[in-house]
Amino acid sequence: IFFIAGVNLQSVLEKVSESSKFMYERKMSIFFIQSQYTHQIILRLTGTDERPKHDSAAEENIRATNNSVMMTYYFQKAYISFMFRAYDDTKHFTEKCLDYIGNTWANLLVQHAFHAFYMGLNAFWLARKEREGQQWLEKGKRSKLALKKWAKSSQWTFENKCYLLEAEESYCNNDVDRATVCYEKAISSAKDHKFVHEEALAYELAAYFYVELGDTQKAMEYFSQAHLKYHEWGAFGKCDSLSKFIEITSIALPAGAGVSLGQSSIVEKMSFNIKSEK
């Protein structure tokens, strides 16, 4: 819950470690394994080299035979691949996760919504790249409709997520005006509702959108804002990855592309923030 709510990752890591220890000591194997997947996500986002405790042969057997555990495993892989923009892995693990989603049990309500949100974002990204784009577009639409149903029960929690899915769908449909509006609403809603991690994500996805439009000044401004918000969340590993992407993108941009903010200065600022925090 704390992770999904966007609580600072260092605080979440402590809570996840405590709960994992509790579950391990009481042999709550299924919940322990699933908590380990969340633990792995946080360690990757924070850029920590540590790895969670290895599990026993019995736990490996649970992983191999329990659909709910396998779905959580593939979701964790798909989530990390998406967050670090590993396209091929995102496609592979999203397909695997979707295969298991219809056959799971004992998932909490909030987990369903969390999974629907990121499966939708993954699907819209894949829809823009794959030959079978229409199939991925339909999967994204289903996730968006599911989130809209959740939004009826809590605008505070789900409004920004719905706007971001709407923006990504509009991006797929080349509806630039609608996408632009929805990205801004997603950013504003996440900010108003204190979801710093999803504010960061909305800035980042909007930046990719502006790169495609050729508006490099806007893109660099939004990448910088995404970096600041990820840093505020404590996702230092993600910050490092984003800085490297910006550096590569900056080099690839044509000279005099109109980025008055100064691309190199943004990258240097990002790198400085990471080093200072660490």
C-alpha cells in the first residue's frame, strides 16, 4: 500500500523489510514471496545493489505452481522493464503477466487497480511500436475502462491515472490536442493528490510525447521535472537511468534545436542531485 501510494522509497523499504521478515518467520510462504517481488522493485528503483533473501526449494515450487504468485512475478518484471524503458522485456513480461491475470486469486482490490494501470501504460506503448498494434491498443482500452470504474469510487486515487491512460491512448491515435490536454491534467491531478511518483511518471511520458512532436525544449523541461520528482520519491536508480537517457538524447539532437534551458546543464544538475543524495 505504501509503495502504491508513493510514499518515499527509503521509508517503504524499511516497512517491506519488516513485513517480509514477519511473513518469513511465520512461514507465510505465498505472501512472503510476493512481498519479495515488491522488495526487488524498490531496490531497483533506488539503485541499491543489495538483493532480497533467496528462497527455499519449497518456495520455488510455490512460484512454479501458483498462478497468483506467477502473475505477481511477471508483473514485477513488466513494471521494472517499463520504468527503465526496456522495450523488448516490457513486451515479453507484459504478455506473460496478461496470460496469468485471468487465472489469479486472492489479489487485493488495490493491486488489481495498480496492475490495470501499468498494464494499460505498457499496452499503449507497445501499440505504438508493434505490428499487432491494434491488439495492444484494445488491451490498453480495457485497462483504461477498468480504471474509470475504480475512479467512480475514488476520484482522489484514480483521477490522475485515468488522465494518463487517456493521454497515452490519444498519443496512439495521433490526437495531439487531446493528448496534450490529458498529460497536463494527469500531471496536475497527481500533484494535487500528492502522488509524487505518478507525477514523475506523467512528466516523463509527456516528455517522450514532446520528443516525438519535435518540441525538444518542452521535452527537456519535462524530463527535468520528472527527474526532480523521481528524486523526491527516492528512486535514485531511476534518476540515474533517466539522466543517462537524457544525455544520449541530448547528443542525438541536432545542433540549435532550440533547447534554451541548455541540455547539458540539465544532465549535470541531474547527476549532481544523485551524487549529493547518495
